[in-house]
Amino acid sequence: MQTIEYVTAANALSIIQSNQRVFIHGSACTPLFLLRELAKEAPRLQNVETVFITVQGDIVIDKPEYQNAFHINCLFVSASVREAVNSGRADFIPAFLSDIPDLFKKNVLPIDVAIVQVSPPDEHGYCTLGLSVDIARTAVNTAKYIIAQVNPNMPRTHGDGLLHVSHITKMVYHEEALPELDYASKTGAAEIQIGKYIAEMIDDGSTLQLGIGTIPDAVLKSLHNHKNLGLHTEMCSDGVIDLMEKDVINNKFKKIHPNKNVTSFAFGTKRLYSYVNDNPAFAFLDIDYVNDPHVIRRNNKVIAINSAIEVDITGQICADSIGTYQYSGIGGQMDFMRGAALSEGGKPIIALTSRTKKGISRITPHLKEGAGVVTTRGHIHYVVTEFGVAYLYGKNLRQRAKALIAIAHPDDRETLAKSCFERFKIFV
């Protein structure tokens, strides 16, 4: 086995210089220790651009006092950087998740240094990118230098995440708990009903794409009587475990990667992290493959389940902003909406509660001023709320309005109907 040399965080981070672009590993792999240490380097640095998708926890470098040293230019707006982006201290790059690796490979966003968090090296000297392969695979492939935080708590995963120690410029050993997220206790009656509606739409032998959140959790809990489901998803969460253990998810009939759960990253609780550790049933693959619509379509009966912030009565889906307030990003929604639509027997589904927690209708006459359209009305097929399913594909604008008003909250339907009449001159 190759001799492993660990250095201090200060030694490793000394590689980073002013005016460089630095990739930061994300999700459960967010290297929080190295980010805290990077903040200490601020006095010697200027205009270090950081790029990443979802990061978790307090990354420190987003604080106002560090804005001269670090410029955040994120490809997805997670809670950790939402305030910085919307206050003007950070920027957001809209991009399909499947396209982000090309931004690195084609030198649109060339990476000088990649900071990643990895599992410890095995007897052959191989670490893995752990729970988050996604865009990190291309980042480390293209970066001039790689700084790795080696954490014994990071699961060792199978797939595209292998990284030999000889390719790592500096290695820092630091043990810390990984970020966790659990939506199971937050699932309410509306989400449970949505889960039941969607479960009824899923045939045995279907291949699933779903993320994390109360609605995906509710869907998974409603699938225990299904048979021979597959998984090809950009991310997976705790909900898949019970279905795998009951042989509901077994990937038997997938056309590509049969008998394997295909994902790009995992995020959830320690139970999930332990379950995927050294588990050959999971293939953690590069996001430009997992999210490629032409790859997704190769499986039959792909069920893509995604959520939204609001949908207007013509079927435009806003999933990344609340008006001009940038809430998240484009992510992989369109990758899978299109891939599922192209799949034989596939169903692209947008699922959302009819109202926000503040009682505001999510089905609206028009999107808020400044809102971003993530899924266009040309790509929309199914919209599901706790009040039913609206099928919009091939429907004209008047038919769409009627269908969407029918699944809006009952107390909002009259107002929506008036807007519908003003716009389309029809009564609902």
C-alpha cells in the first residue's frame, strides 16, 4: 500500500491563491472543517471564486466579513447561501444539473482547486467521493490541484467515485459528523394524500426518480404493495431502504443497470449512510450520465416526481424562486421531466401541496413577477395536489386552466375561476 501523508489544514489550503476558482464538494460531503479553516486564510486572499451546487451547514465563507476574500458563484442556491445570494454578496448560475460537468470540461468554469471530502483510502490507496459523486467527479478530474478532507465517517461507495491518493495534492485527516436531513416527521395529511395519488399512477416494473422531502417520502411509503420497481435517480434518501429490504425495489426489469440502484448522491440520516456504505447494490455515477435524458429514456416506465413553488393556470412551473427571491436552482428537474416523457410508458409528475404553509395558493393565475420558469408548459404532463391529478399534456390553455383549478384548494377556486374568465372568457 502506498504511504499516506496527511498534512495540516493550513498546509493544504496554502495551495489556494487569490483570483483562483475553487470547487467545493456538496450535500452530505460538504467539507465543513476545511471551509472553517479556509475562512482563516482570508487575510492573504482576494477574489477567490467558489463554485458548488448544494452545500449543507455553516460554510462560514459566505459571511459579509469575507466577501473581499471569497466570491461565491453557486450553481444551486441551498439554505446555507440563500441569504448571501439574495443580499447581493453572492451570485447564482442557472444551469441544468446534467450540463454542469461540461462547464468544467469545456473551460467555461475551469477549476484551479477542488476541495472534497472522501472516505479513507483502502489497502490499494483508493478513496471514494462518498455520498456525493454528482458534479464532483468532473471537478476532481479537471482541477489542477485536489485538497481532500479524509473522514472515517464518510461511507465508501461503489461507482464513479474512486479517487486514488496519488491524484490528491494534499490530504487532511479530520473526523466529524456528516450533515443529516430527515423529513419523515414533517409529512402531513396533504403530503400523504399526494403520495397515495402518485402511487396509484405507478405500475409494477416502473423505474423511479424522486428526491428528498415530504412528498417523495410520502410516495415511497405508499409503494409497499408494488412489485419489481427500479431506481434511477439523481439522489436517494432513507425512504428507499424499506422498499429494498421488502424486495419492492429490486431493479429486475430495468433496461440499463439492472439489479443496481443508480444514483448520483445520497442525503438523509445515518441509517442511509450506513446502508449505502460498501453496498454493491448502489452505483453512484457521474451526473452528466445519470441525468442525461437520453440515458433516462432507455428505461421503460420512468416515473419522475418533482416539486414546485407554484404553477400558473397554463402549466408553467416555477421551482427555483419566489418572485425575484432566489430560493434554489434549476437542478435536475428538467433532465428527468424530459427523460421520463421520452421513456416508453413514462410519466413526468410535478407534485405540490395546493397551498403554502401560510395559506397562499400554489396554483396561480400567473407566476409572480420575476419568477423563474424551470419546467415549461411545453414539457408539463401531470400535476398532482392533495385534491387530485391534472393531466395537461396535449391540452389547450383553457382546458389546462380548468384541470388545474379543479385540483386547487377549494377556497381558492372561485378566485382562480374569475381570473380564468378574464383571461380566456370561459367559466369554470
